[in-house]
Amino acid sequence: MSSSVDLRTVYAFAREFHSKGPNIEKLLYGTAGFRTLHEKLEFIAFRMGLLATIRSRKFGGQAIGVMITASHNPECDNGVKIIDPKGEMLERDWETIATDLVNVPDDRLESEVAKIIAQEKIDMGAQSNVFIGMDTRYHSPAMGRAVVNGVRALKGNLRDFGILTTPMLHYLVYTHNVRGAYGFPTVDGYVSKLVNAFKRLRGDVYENGNYKNFILFDGANGVGSLKMHEFNRQLGPSLECQVFNSNGKINHNCGADFVKTNQRAPHGLPEHEPNTRCVSVDGDADRIVYFFTDSDGVFHLLDGDRIATLIADYLMNLVKKCGISLKLGIVQTAYANGASTDYIKQQLKVDVACVPTGVKHLHHKALEYDIGVYFEANGHGTVIFSDSTKEKISSASRSNETSNEQKESLRKLLLTIDIINETVGDAISDMLLVETILHAKGFSLKDWLATYEDLPNTIKKVKVQDRNIFETTDAERVCVKPDGLQDKIDELVRKYKRGRAFVRPSGTEDVVRVYAEAENNDDVQLLAAEVSILVYEMANGVGEKPSIPQQKL
């Protein structure tokens, strides 16, 4: 192992520019990396620059990404997370390494870095490449400079791409490492790949049936709004997209999380005709939801569950016509609406799996299928095609034994693969795929909504003193601790037609989330309140006790 890097620079940079100081709060690397108030994060960003440089050397100089974003969180927050060589999230064992590195005091930082190098057998003389991207928060550039200093402290190489969507950085890392096999590792390469595939699938006829070639795009005052303008320049008349919410406070009263949580349109929505197709993305453009307001003024949401079923239906029809036997599956979490799960099983007749909350769980499960479709209800998701599936589709498309009808389906499958960002959920990529499918079907959003009827549902938060006393199993659908809680939840659920409820502790704060659904909204609110009271009582009560809503007479 080479020792060409003087580790004393690690402590020197920390002491002079990025000291942890008296910060004693223990921080954990989770699905979103490290995320909290921006004032607490600069020393963490520096240390993630160190870690990304070390990890790149572990992979012989392959690119590692560092993304600075707090996604759908408010403007006061920020975050930093690492992207692995295949464009995936950081390997779980290294989450622990990242947590340990962040929580040591400054005077132990040098020895902690040395320990990681020794344990992982890192050749510090090897090449390293770190790619950096950030969202539009005003404090992101300062965090970016801290990451740069972490890379430089260990004499690593870096490319600072500036403002990017999170999915763009995932794409850039992966395409750099596979050397053109997935696309060109530039922002223009990313945009061109998606737009060209979209145009070729769409053809020269821009409207079809009830599908109208116009969409309103809520950019959440984040990076998605900036990048959508770049897309519009290349899309031209093939998709007329009006961008709004481009210059305000990120995620404030707008964006995918606001629309999903509040079940209403974002602020800043321009005047428009009833039933106009609208989308909202979040601050770093990795989530998307669709919505519209009908002629009676009623708001309608089409979330990640809807997107998953629409995509799966489209892909299954292509697979059936292409002459290749392929297994397609949809991966959901416990938050998926029960009506969507029933529709997948009974109408689409597609395999459906349920995994714990968190993108990494969905992504890994999706890899088990030839074609894996995964979406969280919040609108984060994508489609993954296995390498063998891509090879089968490509080979069959060139075969003389393939009929013209089969070749057309195979052509569409290959172009669909090019529209999709398989590395991670990508709001703009997902939007182009949904627009492709709606156009092909001749669907308006009302047509899409009519495929099945969602069950009314709600999510409540109950403040508790210690969330760690709550433990779950069966993809978080069953609570095993405290003892007896699940039996009481089951007893309550039986009172309501098509009732379902579960509880799960938050990963970041001392609250327990309560999900409930039932046949009508009054029952949903009652069930959620009763389960919330159970949780409150089991936790010995903190804050205000949940109340039972009055039933309408």
C-alpha cells in the first residue's frame, strides 16, 4: 500500500477551515446521506470529500459522486450524499464508515482516515476521481468548496459540475465509469439521449385521441426548473412545456412533496383550462407527481403508484408482442395504495413485491427481475432492465427470424430503455416516459385516473419520547414492539371496510408515522386517529394527545 499522501493535511484543513468544533450530536448516514440544518453540515461535506476520494481509489480510480442537496426539504436544510460507481447509492457497509468518520472529533480525524485506509487496503498512490454536483440552495456553494477541500487534502482529482439535478450526477458517474456504454458523460449527453429517444418514439404526430401536447411544469423553485428550460430547447414542438416556480424559495408551497402531502395544487400555478395536465417535481428533481383540476374544480393527484402501474402496463404490452419471454415485476412499499396493489395483481397480472421504505430497498429488489419497475408513492422511482434482458432485446431486433410486428415492439423497447435513467429515480426522465405512454394510448389524465379508484388514505405523525421502542417487520407492515400494539391495531382495522393501517418509526426524528386507508374518508380519519392514540399511549405520551375527529351525521 502506497503512503504517498501526507495525512497531516487532513487535520490541517479541518482545523483551519472545516472544524467540527464542540458539535456532539451524533449524525447517521441514511438513505439521503447526511441531511440537517445547513449550518451543521460544512465539516461533514469536507469529510465526505475525504471519503469519496478514498472510495474512488478503492475502485481503481473510478468516479465517485458527491451530491449536495436536501431534496424536498425546506430551504434552511441541506445534505450531502455519496454516489457509487454504478450510479447507485453508497454501499451499506460504507454507510457505517461514513457515520464513524463524521462523528470523530477533529483531533482524531487523521487517525480515523488512516484506519479506513488500512482496513480497506487502499492504495493511496492510485488515481481517484470525484464528481461534485449541487442544488440551487444559496448555501450549497460553500458546502461544495468544503467537498473540494476534502478531495484536495488527499490529492484527489475532481470535476465540479456545479448546479445539477441529483439524477444527472448519478448518470454522469455511471456513464464515465462504463466509458460510453450507457451514454456520454456530459450534461448535454444526458439531455440529448433522453430527448432523441423521446422524439423517435413520439414521431411527428404530437397529439393523439384525448392526449393534448401541452403540460405545466412546477419546478419547485429548484434545479429541475433550470434544467427543464434546457430540455425545452431540444424538445421543440414535440412537447410544449410551460415551466413555473423557477425563482422563489425552494420547495416553499410548491413541488412534488407539497402537492402529495397537501393533496392540492402548488402556489404559483398559472391560469389554465380545466383538466390541463400538470406535473410537480421536487427541489433536486428526483421525484414527480401528476395532477389536474377538473371542470368542477376538484383536484386529482396521480402519484408514484399511478406512474408505476401505467409504465408496467405499457411495458407488458410491448413484451407480449416482442416474442421474448421476460419476467416483469413491480416493487412497492407499505405506503402504496391498496387499490393500486389490487389493480396490479388482478388486472395487470404482474408480480408485485413489497419492501421496507427507502429507495435502496426498492432498487435492489427490482434487480431480481428481467424488468423491474419501482416507485414510492411520493413519486420517486424508475425502471431497471437486466443486462441479459437488454442483450435479448437487442439480439432479437437484429434477427432475420423476428417478424416485422415483433421488431416494431423491440424497437420501442430499446428506445424506452434510452428514455429511462436506470441509475436512480429521475423526475424529468420519468415525465418523458409518462408522456410517451399517454401519447401512445391517447390518454388524458382523466382517462389515466379511470384505470382504478384509489382508496382514501392519510399519514399522521405522532411525537414520541423514544422512537427506538418501536420495531417493525414484514416490510414495515407489522409492528413487533411494543408488545401487543399490532394486535390492537388489527382489532381497530377490522372495524372498517377495506381498512388497513400500519405504524413505523421515523429514521430521522422522534416521531412515529401512522398510515391508514379505508373505503371512505371519514373512516380513514377515524382509523388514523385511533391508531395514533394507541401509539401515543404506548410511548407514554409526549406533546399533545391526538384527538378523535367527530363523525359527520
